[in-house]
Amino acid sequence: MSIQILADSGCDLPYSFLQEHGITLIPLIVHLNDQDYEDLVTIQPKQVYDAMRSGQVAKTSQASPLKLKEVFTQYAKEKRPCIYIAFSSQLSGTYQTAMMIRAEVLEEYPDFQLTIIDSKCASLGLGLVVAQAAKLAQKGMPYEQLCETVSDYCRHMEHIFTVDDLEFLARGGRISKTSAFVGGLLNIKPLLHVEDGKLIPLEKIRGRKKVFKRMLELMEERGVDLQKQTIGISHGDDEEAAFELKKQIEEKFGCTDFLIFPIGGAIGAHAGPGTLALFFLNKQIEA
């Protein structure tokens, strides 16, 4: 029986993509208008961004322990080996909760093969890893080798992104108040990256054109064999900017393979509208 790949909605792959590639979704929770929604299932990214633009506050919480137990138990009963690639433990408590639920399920089903990987990744950085894992699982890569390869992808995934307003990240505790350095000056765009699963501000840049230029410079400095990779671009309801960035990457590096998707509600609630994120590998992974 083939290995089942599990992913939470922190991967920012659309529900349709996950279904098409046989990946099981564990939704994070979005709180809006005194209601709880399952990210990517009962609420779509555009609804979250529209609400935020109108002044509403969207909050989030980790995946439901009941949902985790339901999914794990289902595959345990089927004796189906699983790999759950989880949203960075530095940004969500979902990984820790999943480990606790795993221990519970293993008490009842001690032979259940379930590895939970703390990806230290977010958004389409995680999504690229998940998509590759599903591809390798379908090709029949052995379980232990697949776990090692997935971990290697996670370790070498670069995240470069800009937000319109750092206040959203600071409000949700995703970066410290002191790290939320001034973005209020006219047309100043903060550039951030992910380091050991944490969001770290890099620098402040004036104007989007210069932000794009700097993102490509960092891509050139950090990336390896870029034209052979799948490049990820995710956006906070700003598809035009995402495709402009894609065009510049095509022209500069000759890349031809891209995944471009909206940032889901669970991450978008913290990053805010106008976020633009770029993902690529800093090492060629043998698979």
C-alpha cells in the first residue's frame, strides 16, 4: 500500500490541488465574525482578506485535536503508513498537538506507521515539500528514504517575503514587537525570511520595484540550479504582483516550473493583504 502524505493548511496548497494529488488535509482554524472556520475548506483566502480590508480582525488557532485523532485513527485502522509534514512548530502549536495525538493513537494501534515531521517551513515553502513528497510516494520511494528526503527538502527551503504591514505579524505574536521595525514611513516595504522555522526581519526597502530586485538578488545568492527547480510564489490576494515576480524570475534565471497560489486564511490572517512570498531550494536534493 502506498504511503499517505498528510499536510495541514499551513502549506497553502489549494484544496483542489491536495485532492488531485491524493494528499490528506488537516485544516487549521480561522476565527472570523464569532465563528470558527476550517481553513481552505469552509473559508477561502479571499473571504479572509476582504474581511481584513474592511477592518475586521481574523484570528487563528491550531488544527483541532479531534480532527487529528480522526485522521490518524482512520489510517491506523487501514494499516496505511503515513507521513505528516507539519507547519513550523515555531509558528503554530499544531506539530506539538499532533505528536500528543500520535502517542494516543499508537496506544491503541501500536503497529501504526506514522512519522510527523516538523517542517520549520511555512506557506508554499511547506507546500513545495508536500507536493514533492506526494510525487515521490506515488513513485514508490521506500518509507525511511522518503522521510529522510522530505526532511532534507525542509532543511534547504528558502523563504523570502514582504508584507504591507508588519503590525499583523506582531499582533499575532509571529514576530516580536521589537522586530516589527518601522514600516509606517511612506512606501517602506519590510523584507523577511525564515530561519530555523522563525520569521526574521531582514531589511527595509523603499518601493515595490526595489523589493522585487532585492528578492531576485537573494534568490541568486542563495539558490542552486534554480532553472531545474519548482519555484513557489504565494500572495495575499495580489495575483498581479505574483505574476510580475514570476516574469522577472523567468527572465533572470530561465525558470519554467512554478506553483503560484494565494496564501490561505490561517497564514493570511497574520501576514495580511498584499503579502508576497518566494520559495526555492538552496541545495539540489537527490530524489
